[in-house]
Amino acid sequence: MNTKNKLKATLLIAAGALLLGISTTQPTSASATASSTTSTTKSTSTRYDAQIITPKSLASGYQIYSNVPGVKNTTGTPTTTTDSSKYNNQYVRVMQTQKAKSVTYAQIRLNGKILGWINANALKQTSFKAIAQATMQKYNAVGSVLVSHNKSLQPTLVNNGYANMLHSTKNTSDGSVLYPLASLQNTMTAAMIQQLINTKKLTATTTLSKYFPQVAHSKTITIQQLLTMTSGIKGTIKAPDDQVTEDQAYTNAIKALKSTNKHSFSYSDINYVLLAGVIAKVTGKSYTKNLQSRILNKLGMKNTYAINETQPDLTAIKAVSYSSSNGNDYQNSQSVSYPALSALPGAGNVLTTPNDYYKFVIGLQNGKVLTAKGYQQLTSYSTKYSGGMYVDQKGMKSNNGTYPGSGFNTGYTASDGNQHVAVVFLNQSPLKNNMTASAFLAKMNIVATYY
């Protein structure tokens, strides 16, 4: 057969094969099937949140592979497998998908760790909000939570349980329920101090004696030491019988404190009450007026209120706190009194919502309260606690607050740049299996960071 005839024959055979649906390069024997494990397919980078499900027919669940089955292994390590049953109902992040033969495999990540590749049929796609809500319910977290996994998107709000069980009022962040902010207010006070430093009205090395000379060792206590809880001041402010003015609160704080002249870290709210007084003395305006003009008005925080000597005119209700004991929720109901709140200007006299506080967290770096440079300075006065935040974890700032003897706990975490934020307001403690509020905050930070 000459070359021309050979070419015709080849084309006829190929055409016949196509008509029969057979690829001339498709392996059809057992040995050819084995060779298909060295084929490669293009992966897709589409990411989504999912829950691992295990069908009843698969006791051990689907297999999780270290490499995609049926695709050439270029990792240099043997493919290993794990049963997915140990991760049943866990929420994961799908990082990419890849098809091998007729099966689509998904690469999954759990809490920042890549588990491997699993048949996509083992996954039920879900939403970020569903994961956040499920996390609250899993740990019986009663309260209101905001989580943001991308600052360019609207934050996600989830709630669980009652703000007031007696009146069947559910927890919410829509402004109809207000929560005591506790020590998370410290960062607001610190931000205003930083504003005064930025405008040369104050320095980090200014001593307390300039404003409160009656405090023992005030000549050796600096603004920076008050910001970092290294002033040597200790003490707890007792709740007064009646609501007090800001000046009365400063006087009571000075009476309650003990100044040790030792400058290692020692947490006391009195540091930030005194800083509130410094703000008032430097500006000639009350702390409350400064808070309103410098932060609340600028950020549109319409559901945030400072409590002083007068009864606030609120349409919203103030959340009630509870304790949980032996699986019984909503025990020992109590509220943080207005007198107790008024005694802590700058350090715990604010009522607000998670949504409003998130506005403040974002405002700390976007120029509305501080610039990124100002925020960097505020968080650099110490390597442990600086500007109302714990700064000892790489890439993240955080704080926790509580009112002793109550079920209220507040907390927040924010990654550098505020890409991932969690704001947690709880009104019952402890959580399931005696989990602490700070441990739950860490769980919500995982949700914000990895989903």
C-alpha cells in the first residue's frame, strides 16, 4: 500500500472510531485503565463552604486522599487515605476541585489545615452564616455575634437565645437590644487619647501628675503606662448606690486605687477611668461629649450610649444576664445597674450592639477615628497590652470584657488590616461543657479566619 492509500485507510479507521464513540487514544484494557492514573486534568480554584456528610451506606465514610486519585502524583510522596467518618458533620472550606475520570474531587481545609481530597458527593454546600450560627448553637452560646471574613463584604450577624427570657425578647444586633460593653470600651478611650497625641495636645510620656496630682507616685506614671496597664495602679471600683457624674466617678476611682510604683503589667479598669478624666481635662469637655463627637457621630453609631448621672431615654431594652447550671439555661437573672455603669467612664459605662462596635473596629484604621499609622502607634506602646487591646498574638488584636458576678461577657478579635473580625456579646455563662467566653471567642475567630 502506497503512502497515499495508507493515509486514506488511517482516516477511515479514525472516522469509524468516532462514529462508534471510541477514542483512538482512550485506553480500553485493564492495563490501559491503570495507565490512566498518570493522566492529568485541570483543577478549578472555585472556593466554597461545605459540610462533610456520611451516607448510612458508608460506615467509614468517603476516603480522604492526600493526592487526587486517578491523576498523576507529582508530589513525590505516596498517596495516603483517611476515613471521612471522623469528620462527619464538620464544616470545611473547599479550596479547589479537580475531575478524575467521572469523579469530581474537592480539596478541603478544616480550621486552616488541609485535610486532602474527597469525593465531592461527600460534601453539602453551605453558607458562611450557617457555619457561624451552627457554632453558636454547638456551644450553647447565648447572645449576639458579628463575624466578618472579608472587610469588603457586609458582616454576618447571628444570634442565639433570649436577651430577656421573662419578656420573650430574643438576642439581636438590630438596635432593639443593648448590651453592656464592659472593657471593650477601653479601646474607644485609648483611640481618643491617641487623637490628642496626634494633635500635640498630649504625649505618651506626659505624667499623670499634670491632671491628677493627688494619686500617689503620679509623677512617675505616664500616659503610656496607663494605656498599657503598667502604671502600678491596682484596685476595683465598687458600684455606687446611685448614678454618679463623671467627676464623681473620677473621685471614687482615686479613692479606690492603690498606687504601688511597680510597673509590671497589672490589669485594672481604674487606668482607663483616669484616662477618661485626662481627656476631659485636656479638652475642657466631658468624656461623654468627646465620645459622641469624636467617635459615635463620625461612625454613625446610633445604637451606642454612655451612662452617666441621668437616666438614659432609651427605646431599646437593656439585655439581662443569666447563668447556666447542669444543663439548665436562664438561671439567676440579673442586670448591670445604671449606677454600676456610671461609675466606669472610659472603662465600662457604654451600652451598644455588636454591629455598632464593628463600625468602631473598622474606624480605627480607615481614617474616621485613626489612620493606619495612628493605629499602629496605638498598638505599639507595649508587646502585651496596648491601647485597650491585647497585642501579644501575631497578626491579631483582641480584648475581652465582663462584669464580675454577672453572665455578661464581651470580646472581639481583629486581624491586622481588619480582614477577619469577630465581635461577641454573650449574656449567659458558662457555655456548654463549662467553656469560657474567651475560648468561644477563639472559636468564632476561627470561623472568621478560615471560612
